[in-house]
Amino acid sequence: MLGLNKRRLLLKEKLAKLKEASIGDVFLEQECEFIEAKMNSEIYNIVVVGHFSTGKSTFINALMGGNLLPTSVKETTAVTTKIFSVKKEDSRVNKAAVKFKKGKVEWVDLNGNQETLKKYATLLQTQMDVAANIEVVEVYRTIPLLGEHICLVDTPGDNGITERIFEYTKNEIEKAAAIIYLMPSRGVSSSDARLLNYINQYQERVFFVVNQLDVVPKEEHVTHLQSIALEIEKISIMKSTPVVYGLSSKNALKGRMEHYQPLVMNSGILALEEKLFQYIEKQEYQQDFLTSIEKDFLRLEQDIDEATQAKQLQESKVQEQRQQIQTRIENIVRRMRLEYDELEQGLLLYMRNETEQIVKEMSDKKEGWVEQISPSFQSEATVISTKLKNNLMALLKKDWKDMDLFVKNIKIQIIGLNKEINELANKKYNEFIQIVHRDTVLLEEYVPKRNRVVIELIMQANQKKKKAETRFSRLVNELTNRQFQFKVNQDNQVDKRFQPIFKLEEEKTSRMKESKLAEQKLEQLSEKIAEKSYEQTTTQKDFERETRRLGAMPKVETYTYYEEVSRKGLGKILDLFSTKTVKRTGRDDSRQQKWIKDKESLERTYERKLEQLSSSVRSLQSKLQVEERLKRMHDREVRKLEEQSEDQMIDLMEDLHTSYREYAKKCIEEFHLVLNQQATGVYKECTKDLSNDRKEVNETIKKHVRERVTVEEKEIRGQHAYLLEGVF
């Protein structure tokens, strides 16, 4: 293979010869100028091509890692948008240059959002005709994948609303170094053949990419992509089965915006980026670019040969030239007819795709209407139903002793919550109507607008069409005037539920009375015991006082006396008559004995009295113990009844709460069903009117195409009549 510099040198030499051969022919000279400008360009374009709504702008946003280019399910891109990679310190980074056809250049800050470019590069704005006024939009970002000499180009769709806009795409295909051909998940159809064959005339390198692959089951990805590759080979003039990459631009962009790498990896975009990286790093785009120029030379040579042959024929065979001119006119007419046929088919396909898209969008909106309202109603109705439990517990603490008042307040609480749920339902229903009204008004505005674009802008005809009536006003008014009321029956037998608790309360009251009587007896016995205890204390004090009055025990008194005694030891006779006086000591304990007797008598008297009092106290204490046991028994019964009553009350509260939750659940189900029915009715009404409107537009398109074909055929034959006259 020749080196790049050698190929460029040979091409320049060949161009010089072709320019010399083209002198005198304006069209050939223009082709030479186009090729020369293309050769001198230092920027290599990788052009993203495909039908509208295949996600081209979303795909480029995913490659850039930012939600910058405007996107929509409808046709969006109106002019060519070129994305250049510059260094971060470059003053143009994150800016866009809007180049107008009259030479004006307007610089705008991108600010990282789509709204900035929507004004200049899309059909989503109405202030000016973007395609008629703007030449190109150039976006400057730091994109490592591209490098300084690569430009990524976003183009309008092939099946777009106007052939004029598609000319931008053709122009970029002719100047490209490589093509990224983007397809929806369904792959290609016969309508892709024209674009694929046109690309094949100018380009060698095409990266085929199936977008929106996330709608295809993962296990079918490989077979699905293989079948699409075979279909591409079938409908185009490619030499071999191409490689087809599958990915989800939406998931890749979302993953990069949210910095969630698993979503990026699963999107499939990394395989394509790796291939593009290798392609750019190895500078294969330069070889492909030169191959594209070589194809331009082949076409130019063919055009020169045709022009030379025509000139020779004109000089040699006048009659044959006339026939050729006539054939050329017929060919022109035939091509014109084919172009109009393609235009008509493209428009009808566009209308069909747009109608399907609108119907799908309405179907999504139908689900969205319900999903925007139903979950919030469910959440708020559930919150209201849970209020009952808290309110019941508050009432239980406040009005527990007054069961009649308690039951009455429960009924009031349930009635109040029912009112809240009904008011909430009507509020949410009104919000539902507002959402439906908003979307139907947008649809009413959108449909006639697209009709005008198709009939006036696309066809460039001055046909007048009455403004579409407000088709859905009657339906919205009917829904708006509707009031909502639940048909769910609610169990309101609160009194019956409280009967077992009433019986427990009556038994508890009886037990409490018996406990009160036992308590009174205990108080009486306690008073008597206290009196006897006081008597014991008083008696003891009396005993101590009497004991003190007796004083201390007297001591035994001693005294001295003299006594005559016989002498002993003198003999018996002497002993009888011999005496002596002896001093004796005597004792007198009579006072002591009397004191002891008095004290013993006093002790016996008080002991008997204290014993009598103690016996009375013991008897009273025994009775007290009996009464205490009775009271404890009654208290246990009361507590047991209270526990039973509390348990039953808690169970009843839970039962009431559960019953009310079930009621709220049925209300939620009924409300969801009503919303679904209303949404389905609106959807059917809208799709019916939309279908009728689309039929009218299709008939208008067909009629106008037939009229234009007739007019242009006359113009073509009139414009070329001078050629036939000039032959003679």
C-alpha cells in the first residue's frame, strides 16, 4: 500500500490534469473545486447518519459524556452540528459558534444543557426557520476520543420532513472520512437502501450501529445483530456482510451523567468506542479519506468522459444527439418522478412513523396520567387511614373511663377520616383532569402545527388549511364536571364491637365495689387495733407509774440485843447454874416481804389486763388479715378484668384500624380503576381523532405531489426545448 504522502502527491497531480480537462464546463469546474477544497482540509469528519428519531444526538451526547445536543422522540435536528475537540485551556471550550448563511457568526455559552442549542439547531423552536437561516453550528468540547483533527458531525435524518434539510446530510456524506450509520432497534428496512447506496458511492468506511438495543432481550442480542447485518448486505450493494455494533445510547449517557460505570459497561458503547479509538489512533481515517477522494476522482472522470462523449456526438451525429437529448429529458423527467415518488413515500412514511410515535406517546401518557396521581393518592390515603390508630390511642388515654363518650368520639373520628379521603379523592381527580387537559391541549397544538409543516414547509405549497378544531374540549369538560364519590361499603358497627368490653367494665365495677367495702372494713379494724394498741401502751405506762410509786425494794433491817446463856465446859452441874450475857445481831425483813407481795400483785393485775388487750389485738389482726386477703382477691380480680379489658380494647383498636385500612385500600383500588377507565377513554378518543386527521393529511400530500409532478414536467420540457431547437 502506498504511503499517505505518496497518495496525496499522486492525487494532486491527477487533480491538476482533471482541472485542465474540465475547463469550459461550469459543472465540472465546480466538482474540481469541491474536490480540491476537500483535499486541502486539515479536519477529518466522522459523520453520524440515520433516519430521524434513531437517537443520533443522544448517541453523540453519550460519546461526549454530557447532555448537550437537543434530543426528542420527534424529528429534532434541523441543521448540521459539528463537534470539535479542543484543549481545556482553549478559549472556545464549552462554547458554540452559530454560523448564519449571511456570514454572521454568533458565539453562545453552552452551560452544559440542551436549551442553549435548541434555539439554533432544531425544529423545536418557532422563532425562525433554522434550516433557511443557519449554515452550521460548531460545538467545542474537550473529548479525548476525537483528538484535534477529528470532527464529529450530527446530521438531520434521511426521512426528515424536508428534502432541503436532507441536502445538509448528503453534503456531509460527500465530505466525510468515515460514516457512523445509526439504526433503531428494529434494524433496517427497504427505506434505508437509498441512503446506504448513496453512502457507498462516496465512502469506504461505515460503522454500523444499532441503537436502543435495551428494548431487545439480552439473550437475543447476538442473533438480532447478525440478522440485521445480513439484511444490510441484502438491501445494499456492499461487498460483504458488515460488522454491526449494538448499544443503548440512553443508558450510556445516563450512566456517564450519574457516574455509574456498570450502566455504561452494560450499554454496549465501550466496544464501539474501543474500535473508534483504534481507528483514530492508527490514523486509518486518513487512508479512508484519501479513498473517498479517489472515489470522487472516479466520478469526476466519468462525468468528464460523459461530457467529452456528448461533445463528440454533438459534432458528428446531430440526429443521434437529438435522440440523446430527448432521452436525457425523459431521464430527467423520470428522475423527477422518482424523486417525487421517493418524496411522497418518505412523507407518508414520516407521517406513519410520526403517527405511531404520537400514539405510543399518548399510550405512555395514558399510563403516566394514572401514575402521576394514583401513587400520591395511595400514599396520602394510607397516611389518613393510619391517623385512626393514633387518634384512637389518644382517645383511649383521654376518654377511657367514659365508654359512651369514647365510642361516640370514635364514630366522629371515622366520619372525619371518611370525609378527608373523599376530599382527597376529588382533589386528586381535579389534578388528574388538569394533567389530561394540559397534554391534550399540547396534542391539539402539535397536530395542526405538523400539518402546516408537512403541507406548507415541506411541500412549499401555498395551500390553505383551516385551523384544526379543539378536538378534545368536550371530553375534558365532561371529565372536569365529574365529581368523585366512593362506592365502597364500610363496617360501622362500632357499638356491637364494644359489647364485650362493656360487660367486662360492668363486672370490674362490681368487683371494685366489693374491694371498696373490704377496704372500709380494713380501715375500721385498723382503727380498733390502733385503739387496743393505745390501751396497751397506756396500761404499760400505768404499770410503770405504779411500779415507780412502790419505789425501791426495802432493805432487810438489822438490830443488836443481849442474851443470857449458860456456860459450858465447867461440868454439868456448874454448867446449869453458871450463865453469861452474849451480844446478838437480829434481822427484820417484814417491810421487804410486804413490798414484794405488793409488786407481785401489781404485776399479776397488769399482766392479766395486757393479756386481755393482746388477745383482742390478735383477734382483730386475724380479722384484718382475712379482710386484707379478701381485698387482695378483689383487687386481683379488678386488675385481671382491667387487663382483659385493656387487651380487648387494644385488639379492638387494632381491629378498627385494620378494618379502616381495608376500607382505605378498597378506596385506593376503586380510585385507580376510575383513573384507568378515564385515561383509556381519553386515549381512545385522541387516537381516533388523530387517525382521521392523519388520513386527511395523507390524501392532501398525495394530491399535491401529483399536481407538482405535472407542473414540473411541463417546466422541465419547456426549459430543455431550446436544446432540441439548437440541434438544427
